[in-house]
Amino acid sequence: MADDFKGVNYYLNTPAVVAHDNRLKPNAKLFFGEIYSLANVYGDVYISNAALAQRYELTVDAASRLISQLVKYGYITIELHYKEGTKQVIKRSIKVNPLPDK
């Protein structure tokens, strides 16, 4: 599975407020670093749970739970984009929320 992933040309950045948040599982902190870094490089983030699962050798369900943690604690917001006139999701964007001062 990991053999398909060729790597990226950026560093993962995890702000201290996220890294020290004991409510988050360690892999949720890694996911945030991935999302935060992608946002800094590309602006909008469209990575899927399946792609994150593959990068970190997890199941898609595990990746979904980690993303849900980041949403629950207010670090990211998910926006679904639908095919016009339908409920079919064509893409999902992830927004990094302003980080709390701690």
C-alpha cells in the first residue's frame, strides 16, 4: 500500500497548540500537520480520507474517525461540493480554522 505513495515536496507543520492537545489521537495530529501543510502550499485542500489512509497505512474508517476528531475540536471545517441539482458529492474541501491562542 505505502509503495504507491511517492512522497511530497513539503514539510509537515503541526502548530504547538495542536501537537499538545491531549484530546487528539497522535495520528489526528499528523493528519492536521498534513492538512495544514497542504493548505500553506496549495491554499484549498481536497485530500480524501482514502488518500490519507493510504499515506499512513490506516483503514479508511480510521482516517474518517481522525478527521472527525479534528472537526469536533474545531481545527478544521469540511465543505462538501455537490453536482448541480443533485446530492452527489463531487469533491470535499477542508479548511483550516484559525488556531486558538493557548
